[in-house]
Amino acid sequence: MSTRLKELVERFGGQLQGSGDIEIVGIAPLDVAGPAHITFLTNPKFRSQAAQTKAAALILSAADDALIGAEYGGTRIVAPNPYAYFARVAQLFEAQSSIPAAPGVHPTAVVDSDAEVAATASIGPHVVIEPGAKIGEHVVIGAGGYVGRDARIGAYTRFYARVTFHARCEIGERGILHSGVVIGTDGFGFANEAGTYVRIPQTGRVMIGNDVDIGANTTVDRGALSDTVIEDGVKLDNQIQIAHNVHIGAHTAMAGCVGVAGSAKIGKYCTFGGAAMILGHLTIADRVHVSSGSLVSRSIHEPGQYTGFYPLAKNADWEKSAAIVRNLSAMREKIRELEKTIKSLTESKTT
Amino acid sequence: MSTRLKELVERFGGQLQGSGDIEIVGIAPLDVAGPAHITFLTNPKFRSQAAQTKAAALILSAADDALIGAEYGGTRIVAPNPYAYFARVAQLFEAQSSIPAAPGVHPTAVVDSDAEVAATASIGPHVVIEPGAKIGEHVVIGAGGYVGRDARIGAYTRFYARVTFHARCEIGERGILHSGVVIGTDGFGFANEAGTYVRIPQTGRVMIGNDVDIGANTTVDRGALSDTVIEDGVKLDNQIQIAHNVHIGAHTAMAGCVGVAGSAKIGKYCTFGGAAMILGHLTIADRVHVSSGSLVSRSIHEPGQYTGFYPLAKNADWEKSAAIVRNLSAMREKIRELEKTIKSLTESKTT
Amino acid sequence: MSTRLKELVERFGGQLQGSGDIEIVGIAPLDVAGPAHITFLTNPKFRSQAAQTKAAALILSAADDALIGAEYGGTRIVAPNPYAYFARVAQLFEAQSSIPAAPGVHPTAVVDSDAEVAATASIGPHVVIEPGAKIGEHVVIGAGGYVGRDARIGAYTRFYARVTFHARCEIGERGILHSGVVIGTDGFGFANEAGTYVRIPQTGRVMIGNDVDIGANTTVDRGALSDTVIEDGVKLDNQIQIAHNVHIGAHTAMAGCVGVAGSAKIGKYCTFGGAAMILGHLTIADRVHVSSGSLVSRSIHEPGQYTGFYPLAKNADWEKSAAIVRNLSAMREKIRELEKTIKSLTESKTT
């Protein structure tokens, strides 16, 4: 399949500079794109490479077009956010080339007669759907998926192979759950009684909004009494752990291996670098950005970038710095003594 | 279903203050409970809220009852550990409302004729049970579970959907394994030979006691020559990694994302905060508590709370402190020079 | 089954000291080995234990043989790398005792007619193999495995139960993928547009070499435009996250819970301790060793051991040191003031 450049502009906007009749078959990076590809420039340091690209067309900003458009010479699509524009074009090519999941229920799937599955939904091999579950229009449940009792899956949501989605949990429209995701297991709730643990039944749900993506092997626990909530547009990478009663605000993104402990309330438009860890019962404001490998041990009430990891060093140097860190209060004591001595020296001098 | 308050006291003990004939249909938090709910007070800061709750009944300590019992006015159950009492009541309501798994083997399950499955056990769709495995009374193996050769699953143990339990491993009674758990994969054992790795077969097992809960996507490796051992009452949260030959003492609890490296020996009644990491071949005493995000790099022989994570700061502040941490030995050198200078100043003064 | 010592030496080399006709039935540690076992000495601190072992035979180095061979008295196999020798002997006994997977396709598996499955391959129950996939000779796909469209699995590679291997990804020969592994999910790629995220289709693949082992619940994302690459002989432990476009050089090993962010380029013969975290777009040279719990925040161009984690302490001591770390720049300021004061004192003294 191919697409004319003018069709892209009709769909996604942007200003066309040059011929709109060229046919494009796909996207490629600046350096490997050929005369049937479209490419894009988002990072100023690749400007000279963009000027030399052999791509038939180039998506770029007005500022970059002013600088290198003439030198490049091919057709340009000028857009305020070339990266987002590229993403949409890539989605278009993906849709053209992908083989759509066939609607219907695979004969090896076990779908309870009390479940409701839309006629346009695709239920893969060895899927299990329990009584009362509702599967929306155009939903795809990949091979080996599990949907618990009374769960709700919104239209156009896709589960890749081997997703587990437990009873009474809900997800909105256009979500993507990757393989190995587990939604709605019991939160880690126990009452300690003389050292041993009495399990506290977890009766809340996981409520997930629209346009939420959840990466491979990520886990989200159901709430204890109330619900765990993931708002619209949240993006979670792989191997993330979200504990019970966490609330994640809309359009917040978390990179791989992040952990969020119970009842943390996280704002909207936040970002969390890989392996960041958020302790329980904290509140994090909107537009907070936490660096990779940082542990958030108290609430954050102001937007901004927050960091807390031990700087890497050659092991021998780390050994030295770590030994001092262990005894920092001794160092502080020494400084206080020096201050005293100097003070007495100064005073004796002036008297 | 509903339960009279006096039935609760007959079952679980505690002192009834007020009418025992009220019928309760469920548990709710202090602020949302209504006249058919029981609620509980465990945190002193909610005392005034408890005094105002609309719940029909309140579980609380004798101390709290003395303070707010009269003001509240409804029926109270006075118990020494109201949180554990609440947990047991919640379990009762859970048992009343849950739909029990039907005994028997689902027609899509593949159960080897040399496996032994108790008649009261429930084997879900697409489960695989290999030869020699023994599945105890009232065990539930959820959809897509896998039980390897000669494995043993004790009575009343429950595997949620998609648990993998490999050959020769054993778990006791009343255990709960959540979705995505993998027990008994090979430990990470290789002999290095001129830079490349020769795999060391892992021939030990994973031996799990009674009343052990294991969270979603947690992994436990089998031992190399001897076994990996998890004693009675251990509670593991989601996404935990337990390496080969680890030994975890009874009633120890680990929060999400914890990692334990090979051959670590961990005591009883310990707790590990989220993402804590324990290095290999260490010994950790009973009743050691490790804070979230802390790396345990040497053995701990005394009970107590241990911590080691870099404090979070605004990124700009962290940049400053991290730069100094990198050069702490330079700072120490400077202080030593100051000491010398001051010493010579002092001496020259006194001479 | 049993094996004569001389057969071991014929297969694996080494120098036989003593009778080669003794029959061995297995391997055991020094302290539990009996007269039908072979054992091994690799750690000098166990020399006296080795001298006393009841094993029929002992694998050890020439240096150790000179020291304790006579005292031990049994048959010795002297080899330059006793640990690798032991590993190979253990593999032999494993092969003798293991029950080989039967070739053929289990009747509950769903194998597309356009997939190519070698006659010697074993396809377990509830496996799904999509069109265009190629499964090589002697491959084992355990129960519940998923192999996507046009994927390639090289000869003798083994997937344990419940591995997910997505479309167009490839793995070479003799690989081992443990349960819960997910290969080839979409990388975490989004274009930010006014705070919300536009998904960037991930069209690259995951390309895995020969002799690669991947631990339970580890995830590897496909590349965005180009591929994610794992070279020959790489060993990944459990619960590792490898992001899109990462490149891992041959014979590099990573312990459990490691995370590698997007486009990181990691050299050959590296090792990463548990829960180490590597940020994106970094380059790490060959033979770099990163300690457990360390965050690699910039490229490393020289081989060596690198470390960066906050040292563990009793919580009260950590509280003190952490408070000072937070205000290290204040401490530095104080030292500068002291320097100034001393300088002026010294100058005033000399004038």
C-alpha cells in the first residue's frame, strides 16, 4: 500500500511545501530513507543530515524549514510538532500494513454463556471469559487472555497474548495491554497479629480510563475497600508494580520497573524515570517529574524535577565516598570543632 | 447474606457492648458506612470520625472505647487487635459472597493420567498437570495454570489464573499464588570459562510451607544442588525475585519489587520495604526490618530497622549534593589541611 | 544411570589421578557426597573439607591437588577450571536423568497451517503458533507458549511453559527462555503533544543470537524503527527489562531485576549486579562490571568495576547521614568560610 503526501496533509494538517502527488510507502530514519519514504527532523543536531536525506519527503518545523528546507529540496510537510506528526503518519502506515484480528470467538476459547461479547470483537485461542464480563466493540483479546467475572473492556481496547484481567475491573476505550499484564490481583493487605499475618480481603476494583497503555508484565492490584484508579491517557511501561488504592492522574507516564506503593495519589502530567519508587500514602502534585532510580519518600507539592540516586563511580572511588557518607556526622562534628577553635583563635587575637 | 453481631463475637471473640441482634451485611470505612455495615477504628487520628460514623457497629480497642464509645452510641465490639478482628470479619463476608470454584477438571484442561487430583479440587480451563503431580483436597488451579512433574500442592491452596509451578516443587496448605507467579525455574548458575558461560544444571527444588501468599508475577528459582526454602506464613508481594538457594524464615513479609540474590538466608518475622535488594550469600537475623529502596550489601546480625537510600531533592539541589558526594574524599582532605593549619596556628600562638 | 570416571575424562578432558573404573551416579556438594558421587573444589576455603569428603571422586585444580590430593586419597580429576568441568559433568547427568520432550504437536495446540514446525520439535499443550513462524529442529515450546507471525526459533532452543514470543522476532540455537518471558512487545515510544501522548508504532524486531538464556518474567521490547539486539551467549536472569533498541554485546550477563532503558549500547563480557539500572542512549564499553543496585547515568568508556548505591545503616544513623547529604552544599560553604578565616588569620599573623 502507498499514500500520497497530500492525503497525509488532508488527514493530519500541516503545510505542504512541494509536490503532494508523490507516493510514500513507509517511514524511515533520516540516514536510511529512500525515494519512497517519508522521514522527520525533530532534533536540531540532525539538521545537516536532514538536508542530505534521500527521503522523498521530510516532516519538520517551520524554524527548521527556514534553515534547511531549500538545501534539502524535496517535499516538506511543515508542522508545529513534527514528532507527533510522524507518530500519526506511522500509525497510518501501521494500520495499512497490519493484518486485522478477525472478529469472532476462536473455537478453543472458553466464553461463558453469561458473558457479553460484541460481534465485532476478536477472542483468540485459549482465552477464558467468565460470566458477566462485557467485551466491547472491536476489542481484541489475544491468545491465552483471561477476563474475570463482571469485568468491562471498552471498545477498541486490545489485549496482546496472555493478559490477565480479574473480576469486576474495568478499562475504557482504545487501551492497549501488553503480554503478561496482570490487572486486579489482591492488594498486599494483612493485619499483623503477634507477628503473623491475617489476610485482609481486597474488595475494591481497578478502574482504568480511556487511551491507557500498560506494558509487558506490569501488575496493578485491586483496591482494599475502595478502588485503584488509573485515569485517561496514562502510559505505563513494562514491569511496573501499582499497589492497591493508588490513584494515577491523567496523562502521567511511567518508565519501566517503577513501583508505586499503596494509596499513593499521583497527579496529572507527571513523568517517572525507570525504577523510580514511590512510597505509600504520599501525594504527588501535577507536573512532577521524578528521575530514574529515585525513591520518593515524602509527598511532593510543587511541580518540578526531583532526583535522588547515588552517583556512580569507579568502585574504588565509591568505596571511599561511601565510607565517608557512613560517617558524615563525624565529619560534621570535626567541622564544628574547627569552627570553635578558630573562633577562640580569632577572639584571642582581637583581645 | 447477613450476619448478626453476636455471631461475630461467638466466632471471633471480643466483648460486645450494645445489641448483638443487629444484622450486618458488610464492612465499610468509617465515613461511608451505613446502618447495615460494621466498621473499625485502628488509627487514633480517626477517633472523632469514628464517634460520628453511621455504621451499625464499630470494632475498636478498649482504650478507644473508653474515649469515644459513649459518644458513638451504637454497638461496639471491643477487641485487643481491632485490625486483625476486622480482617477476620472481612474474610467471613468474603466467604459468604464469593462464588466457590466448582470441583472437578475442566474439559479443556490437560491432566496426565499419572497425576493425582483430589476429587474436591477444582482444575480450571487450559490447565496442564504433568505426570506424578499431586493436587490436594479443595485446591483451586485457575485458568491456564501449569503444574510440573511430581509437584505437590497442599490442601486449600489456590492458584489464580496463569500460575506456573515447575517440576518437583512443593507448597503446603492454604497458600495463595497470584496470577503470573512462576515457581521453580532454573537458578542463574553458570561457570565462567574464558569469558563465556557454561550452564550449571539446577537440580534443587522450591519448598514452600503453609499459609504462604505470593503476589502477581513474582518469581522463585529452584535451588542449584539443595533447595530454595520459603517457610510458613511468609507473605510476598508482586514482582519479587527470589534467587536459588535463598531461605526465607517464617512470617517474613516483603513488599513489591524486592529482589533477593542467591543463597541469602533471611530470618523470621522480618519485613522488607518495596524495591529493597538483598545481595547473595548474606545472613539476616530474625526481626530485621529493611526500608524501601535499600540495598543490603552485608549480613545483618541484630534486629532493628535498616535504611540506605539517597534522599530525594529538587533536581538542582541533588546535582549539587551529588557533585560533592562524588568528591567527598577531596572535602575530607581539605578538612585535614585546615586542621593542620589551625594546629600550627595554635602552636605558634602558644610558643 | 551411571557413568565411569574414565568416560568423563574421555568426554571433557582433565587428568585422572586414581582409578577410572569407579561408577558415579551423580554430583553432590563436598559435605553430603557419598561413595557413588563426584564432587568438586573451587573455593580455597573449602580445601580441608574437600580433603575429608566421602565422595568417590573430586574435581579440582592442579594447585589444590598438590595441597590436598594425597590427604583426600580418592580419585581426582585435575582440570584447569574445576567449576566449568563440574558444570559439564552436571549437564551430562541432567541429560541422563531428564525425560525428553516428545516430538510432535500436542492436540490442544493451535498451529497455523502456514507455520513451519520441524518434525523433531515438541509443541506442548495450548501452544499457539501464528502463520509464517518457523520452529527449528529439536525445539521445545512448553505448555501455553505463544509464537507470533513470521517469528524464527533456532534449533535446540527451549521455551519453558508460558513464554510469549511476538511477531517477526528471532532467536538462534540452543537458547533457553524461562516461564513468563515476553519478547517483542512494543517499546515505550510516544510523542508528547501538549501534555498528552501519541503512540509511535514500534516496527523493529528483537534479534537474539545463539546460546542465550533469558530468565523468568524478563521482558524485551522490539525496536522502534531498527531492532533490539541480544548477541550470542548473553545470559539474562529473572525480572529484567530490556527496552527498545538496546544492544547487548556477546557474553554479557545480567542478574535479576536489572533494567536497561531505550537505545543503550552495552559491550561484550560485561556483568551487571541485581537491580542495576542503565539509562537510555548510553554506551557501555566491553568488560564493564556494574555493582548491584547501581544506576548508570552516563556512558562508561573504560573497563572496570563501577558502583553507586547508598550504604545501608541502622535507620537512626541513616537519618543523620541523609540529613547531612541533603545539605552538603551548606557544609561545603562552611568549610570555605573556615578557609577564608584561617587565611586571614595566617596573613594577619605574618604581617
